Amino acid sequence: MNHPETVLVTGAFGQLGKRCAEILLRRGRTVIAMDLANDKTAPAVDALSKVADPGKLIVEHTDLTDADAVAAVIDRHQPGAIVHLAAVVAPLSYRNPGLARRVNVDGTRNLITAAQNLSTPPLFVFASSAAVYGSRNPHRLPELITADTPVNPIDQYGEDKVLAEAVITKSNLPHAILRLAAIVSPDGAANFDGDYLVLVRSTPVDNRMHAIDARDASLAFANAVDRRDTIDGKVLMIAGDEKCAKLMGDLQDDMMEAVGLGRLGPSIGFPANPDDDRGWGFTGWFDTAESQALLEFQEHDWSETVAWIAESMGRLRFLLKALSPALRPLARAYFGFQNRRDHRGPYADPWTMIKQKYGPEALASNG
């Protein structure tokens, strides 16, 4: 027998999962928090335990690629809804595309197969990505991206998401696919590493980027659980309001200012070739009218998101700000050196850079 107040959240201790789970717990739901056990997830388990009423948080350390283990969890708890946030995301997915495919596609299929065996079909809410749209040249494609915009993934991660979406839509389960814009949170800033630096460097400074505060994205998924009848079968665009629609260079400078370093300017990167449709990164700017009307999730404007990042830096921000007059020229010199070493310019040509760094497997099969 299904338990309609029980929600299974995969990736429950990631930047979206832990916030979505907290919202659901505060609303009185029972949350089955599925994720891997490691040093990074342990603090999230402790934090959620503090807000959960007794018996409301059930932790399941389960590997999505283990079909039998996934089936056992779903059969044991009989959830009324599944919020599927777990994924191997870019750029980590570029390093191990085989593992990414097993998690992102096969793991989704394992969840769907297990859910289909329940007596009452659960609502399946899936976190997809702007990566499904691939490279978008705003000079040729100036319109906002909608659910009806054709998918055209250029990288392996976007292709994974397209394949996973197909598994879901063919399942006949009640479902909603939420395609996410660029998520911004202190978690992302804290986990910034060399791979993310490659992704940032490869993206044209004049690329359209639509950001969303992780708190708002998490709210969208939590609200979706409560609105089964109105969202069933829909693809919804999840991004911030119009103030969150930025160019990459501006977004990057806002983040550098938030952490205390200050604006580095466009000289650290390259523009895209306006005549090359393949020369742009994902994403573009989303039309969020329908998703906001249905899910009511846009609670933080861009200035509040930037302030959240700044606050999360604590005393380190004041140190960086004090040292910024010396650090900014060093940062610009570092980016300049990297670009000369990689023989880049005059255009960003992002997917050539990604292919050179990670190999052809990082691109979609048609990329």
C-alpha cells in the first residue's frame, strides 16, 4: 500500500536535495533520503536530523546503479512521490562518462522500473538541465527557451538528460520534468575546483546564462510534490526572474565581487563567434511564466543571491577584499597565461576546449 505523505528524494544531501528535503520535512512529510554515504553527505544528514520530527527522516544509503537495492527501498517505503535529483553532473561527468551514463540514465531507469511495480503509481519529479538544449547562438536564436524548444545536446551530460527524460515520459507514470538553469549557492562556491575552472574558462563571456538561487530551485521541487494534478506530464523551465538572466562575464564578475576579489572584467575570457552556431556554451535565457504560475518558486532576486554568497564567505571575504588590489592583477595574469598556454582566441570555442581537455567522450554522440 502506498503512503501518499512519503516522498523519496534522491541526491538528498546535495545542494538541492538537502534544501528540498528540509522543506518537505517542515511541511510534515516523511522523507526517504537516498544518497551515497561519504564525508560530504554526513553533515547534511546531521542538519536534516535536527529539523525532522521523530520517524520522519529515513536515510537510505543506496547506489542508484544497483537495481535490486533501489527496488528494495521503493518496495519497503511505498512512496507517494519520488523527487529524482541525484546525478553525475558536468564537468565531473566529462571525466567519467561511463559512470555518468550508468547513474544518470540507468539509475533513472532503475527508479522508474521499481516505481512501476507499486500498486499506486507515484508522482515522479525529475531534475533535468539546460544542457539538453546544447549550444545556442543568440544571434540566430534570440528567443527565450521554452519547454517546446527542440533539444539538441552537444555534450555527454546533456545527452544523458535527454535519454533519462525519454525513460520517464515512456513510463506512463505521473511525472514532471523540471529543466534547471545555472544553480547558484554557497555549496557551488565552496566546491569550485579545477574542472569547474575549465568549464568557466571555456564559456564565452557573452554567453547567455540564466541563474537560479538554489533555495528557489529546491522550493520548485518541493512545491511540485504538492501539485501533482496541475503539473502531471509537463516540462517546466526552472530559473530565476528576469534579473537572473545575465551574460557569463557579468555573472562571473558578480560572483567575484561577492567573494571579495572584485570584478575581473571581460579580458579574462573570450567572446563567442557570432557566425558559429557550435561556438556557444549552454544555456540561454528561459521563459519561466508557466513554471512560476504553477510552482511559485521565485522568492530571491539576483541581488539577494549575490548577498547570500557574500555572507557565506564569512571573514575570508574581508581578507580577500583587503588583498583584492593585489590579487586582481594576479588573477588576470593567471587567466592570460592559461589562455596563451592553451593557444586560445580570438573566440572561446568552448567545445573544442572541452574535447581537448577530456576527450571526445565528453561530447554527445552527435557532437
